[in-house]
Amino acid sequence: MRNRLAHTLTIGSLVVALLSGCTFTAEIANLEPYDPSDGVGATLEDVAIRNVLLVTSDGGEANLVMTVVNSSGNDTELVVQFGEGESRQTPTLMDTSVADLT
């Protein structure tokens, strides 16, 4: 009876060690900041820019897609530039104020 119990405990311990062994040495990924989407993000003081992505079908003209969150409570100007050298352009993306939704 003791022999059967010892074998059962040994096999059970081995199964637990084999099935969960990789989690003992794996880094905890949720403590590291990362962009969980295809785009990239940045935080500049109280303005968070999330999921910045250029969408194009032919590699020429592209649509800029992004989410901007201003948590400062004040109006903030966001300037987006593209191009190189003298061909650099600075278009006006949106010229509106958003009411406080809280």
C-alpha cells in the first residue's frame, strides 16, 4: 500500500513539474509596457498617443490612423509633420475643442 502511494505521489509530482515547469522561469510579460496592436504609441506629458498607424494600399498615399487622449484638462496643440527637408508638410488635422465629458 505504501509503495503504491509513493508511486502515485511521485508520478503526480512529476506531472505537475513537467506541466508547470516553464512558468517558473518565464518573465511576467504583463509588467512590461507594450503596444498590444499593430500601431505604436507614445506618452508626452499629459497627452497619450495610441495605435499610430499608416494605412496604404499601394505604398504611396496613406491614411494616418491614431487615438489621442489629452488628460491635462487644457487645450493642447498637436502638430503632425511628414516628408523630408524642404518638402516637409504640416497639415491641420483637427481644429476643434472637445468639451469635458467627465
